[in-house]
Amino acid sequence: MAEAKTDAQLVKATVEGDPQAFEEIVERYQRLVFNIIYHYMGRRNEVEDLAQEVFLKVFRALDTFDATRPLKSWIGRITANTCLDEIRKAPKRKVWSFADLGGDEESKIEYFYERFGQHSSLTEKDVEDLFELLEKLMERLNKKDKMAFVLRELEGLSYPEIAKTLESSELAVRLRVSRSKKRLQKDLEEILYSGKKRIDD
């Protein structure tokens, strides 16, 4: 079995005209690109089209890529910028508020709090429901805070990788992730409290 090529080798081969090399780059990083777009834009129907746009930009700019830097962070930055451009040119989106949560969602949040408090293991369905709630709450975050949170907590990138992706300092990234966690926890607590209050009333 042939040894997998490094990112630098694939970039070099692509620039030299090998289409198979670029297909390998796409295969290697499409999950990262798809997930960033989905978590950032929040709409499944936009993922495929934007992913194609991202990889087209990657292909066109590969000859300017600095091979001494991580390809993963570079592609992540192109993906993030593409999402930001899409948001800027799109009609203003509705700002989500707690009033948009239905009773069923409030019940789910309360259920998760109880489960976590008891240190219980979550089922696969629990995890799916939790991610749905998390995605809705993330819409309230500042755009760059949200991206930092997604890259760190959902994609597992290191702080230095995220700093390169967002063209920011590592300290700024850590602050963004920390701020996002605190905001999400505060929102969850507020929703839980408001839900209980309505039930009590």
C-alpha cells in the first residue's frame, strides 16, 4: 500500500497539473469544510453549494499557498471567510429569541440538565437533540465567537490552528471560546429558568 502523500506534496502536484492530487485534498478536508459551513450558516441546503465555492477558491489560490504553513488552517480560513461573505450579502436574518423556543425544546433542555447533573450517559438520540438545541443557541453568538467555538469544540482544532484560521492571536481565540461557553451556559440557564417559571405560573 502506497504511503499517503503529505499536504505539501499534494499541493505541489496539483499546481503542476495533477487533478488526482486535488481530489485527494478535497477528500481529506471536505468534512472540515462541510461542518464549518453547516455550523456557521445553520442551513443544510447551503452546505453543498458553499463547499463547492470554497474548494474552487482553494484550487485557484493554491499556487499562492505557503507550503511551510498548515493547509488545514488555510482551508479553514477560506471557508470561514466564504461564510462571512455569504452572510454579508444575504438579506438580514431574523434574530433568534427565547420566544422562538417551543415547549418541547424547553423540556429537552431541562431533561439534559437533569441527565448531566446525575452524570448519566447520553443515548445517540440525546446527542442529536442536544446538537439541535446547541445550533439554535449558537445563532445568538457574535460571528467570530461562534466560529472560534465551532472550530474548537465541534471540530477539535487546537488553539494555534484556530488562531491561524481566523488570522487572530491565540489569546484572542481563547477569549472567544471562553466567552462563547459562558454565553451558551447562561442562555441555557435562562431558558431553563423561564420554562420552569411558566410551568409554576
